[in-house]
Amino acid sequence: MRSSKPVLLVEDDDVDAMTITRAVDDLEIAGPLARVTDGEEALKYLRSRGNEKPCIIFLDLNMPRMNGAEFLKVVKADDTLKRVPIIVLTASKEQCDIVSSFDLCVAGYIVKPVDYERFVQALKTIDLYWTLSELPNGRW
Amino acid sequence: MRNSKPVLLVEDDGVDAMTVRRAFKDLKILNPLAHSANGEEALAYLADPSNEKPCVILLDLNMPKMNGAEFLKVAKADADLRKIPVIVLTTSREEYDIVRSFELSVAGYIVKPVDYRNFVEAIRTIDLYWTLSELPEQEVGVKDAKFKASVVG
């Protein structure tokens, strides 16, 4: 990524979170990876003053308590949080999930590849794009 | 890109528009490139039902008549248009422009590389990412399919 700020991973599945952490480490692509397990925890993380704001958010959709779409609705209505690019990283290929995510202005929707090598390839592309792209670094 | 819909380029500079067109050709990107010279023209293009809706929009910021930020405000307040990812392609590195664009929910902000080879690399990366990412199928397409099905049925 262009920034050395943390990447916030919102993912309830431990195995998926481990795979992402491993791929990020293998590729040495990002600053620290902060992980929370649902939308509610993610909001708590983002609103806590002690935490550095992330440069980007990787968001799962199917999660307990507050799911990805509910989280997106809250974040995109918040004047300070709405500027963080959010990339959906999910197992769902459902057109209704894709449409409702883009309706909430996500900056990418990537279906998690099952195979690890392809997963690493996908993260490499995400990293390439978000290194090319500027990111908002303004004060919060 | 992931689908074969057009890419809409909103750019007032003729030379820059030609450079994007040339990069698409060199990279063998199959999506047709539609070009509007400012935000107002882009909105007219998007409102015309005879034009296929683009899969992504590449948006310059500094343009006469209606600039990029003004276009974003209108597009992101529209229930149909807001779904189309907009990638800013500009010469401005101003933090103000970057923050305001992300506040208006852009899906990328790329400073145009001056050198043509780097410019092609940037377009290649954009194409790669938006091939990996899913894209929303416009509801127009769904209606079309239903219409076709009813005609066939």
C-alpha cells in the first residue's frame, strides 16, 4: 500500500483471517494488520482515539452481530470515516451482494480465491493498485 | 476490465484523452472508450438511454463548465449512477483534492504519470484491478433480459 498506516481487516472467520495475515506477511505489502471480527467491533476500533486510523479496510460481508452491509451504511454516513476506501473480500458471488456493496460505494469487491496461490496473486493486485493510487492522509 | 462494457473517460485535455486511448490500444483492452470533455457532457452521456452504461469512469478533476468534484457530487447522489466506480485521473497531488475525492467515494485516485511508459503501466494496473474486482450489473441489463425472455416466451 502507499501508506504505512494499518490495514483494518473485518473478518469473523479465523482461518480466513490467518490466510490473509499470512499472505500480507509473505508479500510484505502493508503496515500493521489490525483485525476485528464484526462490524460493531470495527466501529469501536475506528472510533477509539488510541488506534491509528487505517489507510484501507478489508471487509467480509457475512458476519454475526453487524454484517458488512450494515457496517458500510454506518461508515458511509459518517463524515470522517467515509473517506477510507473499503474493499469487500468475501466468498459471496451473489449479484445482490455486489450491487448493494457498490451502491454503498465500495472501492472494490473481490471474491476470495479458495486456492492460496491465487489468493496471494489477488492480494498482489490489490497492493499494486493501492500503491499506485493516492490515499487520503489528512488529519482526522 | 471484468466485463466488456465501455469505459467512460471524462477529460477536457485532447492530448491526455489521446494518450489514454493509445494506452488502451497498446494494452489490448477490449472495452470501448467513450469520451466526454467535462462533467456536464458526462452526465448527458450517462442520461442518454441509447448509451450503454460504463463499467467504470475515469475522471479528470480540473475541467471547464462542470469539474470533477461537481460531477462526483451529482453522480454519487443518483441512485443508479452511484454504483459505477469512479477513478480519478488527474495531475493534481493536492491533499485537498485527494481527501475531497475520497469523501465523495471515489474508488481510486491516480496522479497521471508524465512519462508514457509509466502511464501505460498505470492503465495496466487499473485494468488488472478492475478485472479482479466484481462489477455491478446494471438493472437495465436485468430488465433487458426479462424483456427478451418474455419476447421469447
